[in-house]
Amino acid sequence: MRVTIVAKTSSGWWSVGLVVASVLFFVLSQVILGPGPDYDMALAYALTAVIAGIAAAAFVIGIISTMKSKDRSVFVFVAMAN
């Protein structure tokens, strides 16, 4: 078993890309909502659901990439841990 740093399959790159997207959505949601408890709760719940969905998709695609395509890279493992 050879472990590499970067992903070598397209599904591995999708997993890594989705994790990056979830982090960017998290930062964007913090900018949109702003500081303090006076923000719109419906919007906060919707943004949280989107971020959780993207992170869950990254996890599932990472599992598929690891099991099916044998993509054993550090980036994919970090994506699944996120």
C-alpha cells in the first residue's frame, strides 16, 4: 500500500474539493450572518444544512474513492476526517 500526498483519482479530487467548498461556505456564512445573536435564524439553519450536506458528500465520496479506486492519499484522508 503506497500512500501519496495528493489525490490521484477524480473522485479523490472531488472529495478534497468539496471539503474546500464547505470551509469556504462556512466562512461566507459567517460574513453573511455577521457577529452577534441578532441574525436571521432561518438563514443560519439553511446555511448550516448546506455546509453539513457538502461535508457529508465529501465524506461519502472520500470513502468511495478509498474503497473502490484505492486512492490512499493524505488529502483524501484529511477530507474524510473533516
